[in-house]
Amino acid sequence: MYNLSLHEIRKGLLSKKFSSLELTRCFINRIEKFCDLNAFITVSADLALESAERSDKRIADGKSRGLEGIPLAIKDLFLTKGIRTTAGSKMLENFIPPYESTVTSRLLGAGAIFLGKTNMDEFAMGSANVTSYYGRVVNPWSRDKKLVPGGSSGGSAAAVAAHLCVAATGSDTGGSVRQPAAFSGIVGLKPTYGRCSRYGMVAFASSLDQAGPMTKTVRDAAILLKIIAGYDEKDSTSFTEEVPDFESFAGKSIKGLKIGIPKEYRIPGMSEEVIDFWEKGAALLKDAGAEIVDVSLPYSKYALPAYYIIATAEASSNLSRYDGVRYGFRAGGLTLNEIYENTRAEGFGDEVKRRILIGTYVLSAGYYDAYYIKALKVRKLIRQDFISTFEKVDVLLTPTAPTSAFAFNEEPQDPITMYLNDIFTVTANIAGLPGISVPIGLDKLGRPIGLQLLAPHFREELLVQVGAALEEAANFPSLKEMGR
Ligand code: GLN
């Protein structure tokens, strides 16, 4: 039963084919059995088993809610009341939140069971889950060589792909839901900026961060999105926009829809196999009745540099709260300044320090106009590019990442090459658009490849509709047993 989709699990629970307690036990055993994947930072087995018992009772009493008894994994940057939340950092190693994030409280309110908190790049900064203080995550698709799962939501991606949970949450600031989904052969959906509340998510870059579901199927992503989306008075950037029944769009015909193929997404250095699968994806959608249209997004090439200016600027400000005084890790020192300095020197890893340095630099008096303000102007142009393109097409189809997952120790050594992983995903965050990554096939080395669909603001239902059609046509294999 562990490899069923959320949709099937929901049916199985309601028809009493299996109980939530059996299901929860099964996942806890698998988490132990595959602990070498290092997908979880904290496993909350006892709490999960207790909630599963309560859910079984509700099901028996005919009082079940939308996700009653369904075991999920939660990225370790959603604050979970009473359960340690580290954001992948030493800085928050012993941090037990006194309150619940809106996203997780909505999931709990729908009856979901939390198995634990998943590993991630430190403060969500990374594309390979190599910056976590709690160690690397292994991509369950690894065969002869260990592969990275992508990042920063690498633990969530690995947990879903390896069937250690039914589905998981991730967060996406520049691609952290979609890129690990692509690397790990699962579905990842990043909603429109403002669709989901950011209240209680450890902040990285507040104008870009969004929570999103990571699931085995497009339909499952639609089910979770419906539950976590919607206005929240605790997040002033959350939108009052109505939340449609996304699930009803999975399986709807895509006849007559226009799919744009942006030529700027063909870049030097990308894998030939990724290009082939991109073409195949377009052909599959055409066979399903869609019209393929070539489009151009001329400002796309400036998205990555703009992202690494805006994201770092916001991060440097957001991370200033970790001073060793209010909460989290504290190092010793004789003066207040010494405490600040030692805390931040010992508490943050190298990548986080690099981002803080870049961020404070681009915001400094002498460079503010040259970098930060310029990046904001570029952001506006990129957004405009998309808005005018969406007058001609319904959705865009691109690769999610330029390559498939890379092996441990074969990852880019210099940070800039690592940042190139995000080249196709950051545009959606810069423009605030929703995007989804859907697995399309395996390359010659047996590594998953994902394609990305982008839709206009608040049109996630189009991602579900076209994503489900693509998924059905691609017939991507779910990961079977992992040889243990
Ligand atoms: N890989 C990107 C970065 O390191 C995106 C991270 C994210 O979306 N959280 O900034």
C-alpha cells in the first residue's frame, strides 16, 4: 500500500481496506529501513501513531476530513508546534516552535498525520541538498553512484520518491519544489506568489518564497494545494483570490489549449537528452489535442542574476534575526558584539554566509542603485514579458532543470555553476507565477527528467489540467523496490 497515490490512499482508508495506524506504521518502518537516504531530520513517530489512532476513530465514526489519516512529511522549515524545526541549520538545532505555520495547521485541520520533518539545504539555500548541517540526502534513484536529490527540498523529494510518506510539503524561492521533484522523479507544484500563506515558514527571501506540494501524481498536488491555499490574515501578502477545486481539472481534455515553447530556454551546456525529452513532451501534448506555439521571452536571460541579487538581499535582512540573543544557537563571548560574531560564525554554514555577504553588499549605500534597484527593474521587465506572452498562449512548457541529477562529488564545485541549476525555475519566482514539474522519463543512465509548465497568475488549474495530460501520456514509472 505504501506506493499508492494520495488519491488512492484516501479511498483505501475510507473503504477501510487498511487503517491509518497500519499505514503510519508501515511508513515509519520504511523510514527506518531506508534511513541511509537521510531524508528526515526529525521523525515524530509517537505523535504520528497517536494521531493515526484518532483518525481511525473519526473514520469509524463517519467524521473524516479531507486528509483524514494520511501520513505526510513536512519540510523542516515549516514551524510545527512542539516539534523541532531546524531549517537545515545548526542555528536552529534545538529550536522547538511555540506555534504552528498556517500551511501545516491547515493540513492538520484536514486530518493529516505528520511523520516528521525532512532534510533540506540550510535555510533553503541550495540546489543539491549538500548545504544541510544534517548531512546530504541520497536520491533513491541512485544505482551504481550516489546521486543528489536536488534542493533545497531534497529530503521531501527523496521521501516521496522512496515511498517513505504519501506526499510532502516543500518551499520554493527559486525552484526548490520543482527542481528536486524533477531530479527525484516526482511532481512538485509551486503556487502563485500569495496563493499560500507564508506565516510560520522560516523566511529566506520573502518576496519569492512560496509553499508547495510534492507528490506522486499531479492529481495529488491538486488535492493538497486546495487545502493549503487561501487567504490568511496573518500574512499580509496572501491573496483573497477564490480557491478553485483544482482536482476537478485533472483528467480534463486539453484540446485547443495553446502551449508556448520559449526559445530562450534552450541554453548552451544543457543536456541533449533534456532537449529530446522537452521535444517529446511537446509532441505528447500535441497528440492530446493542444496547439504548440513558439514564443520568446527576451528578458529571461537576466532572471538568474536578478534572482541572486534580490534573494540574497532579502536573505541578509531576514537572517539578521539569528543573533544568538532571542532564540536559537548562542556562542560564547565577552561582549555583545563578540556574542553576535561568534554565534553567526559558528551557527551558519558557508553557503549561508556567502549569501549574507552578497546580500549586504548589494544593499550597501554605494551599490544599492547599481545592483539592487537595477535587479528590481529587471524583475518588472521579466514579469511583463510573461504577462504579454500569456496573451498568446495558455501555458508554457520548458525543462525544469538543464540536466538530470548529478552524482555525489561530481556536483559543480564553484557556486556560480551550482546556481545555473535554477536557470529555468527562478523566472517563475521573479514574476510570481505558478509552475509545476512533471516527470517525463529516464535518461540513459536511468536518472529522472522533469518538464516544467508555467501558467498565468492564479491559474494553477491550468497546470493541473495540462500537467495531468502530460503525466498520463508520459507514463513515467514509479520507483520500485530499492534493492533492500
Ligand atoms: N536553488 C535556489 C537557491 O539556492 C533556490 C532555492 C529555493 O528555492 N529555496 O537559491
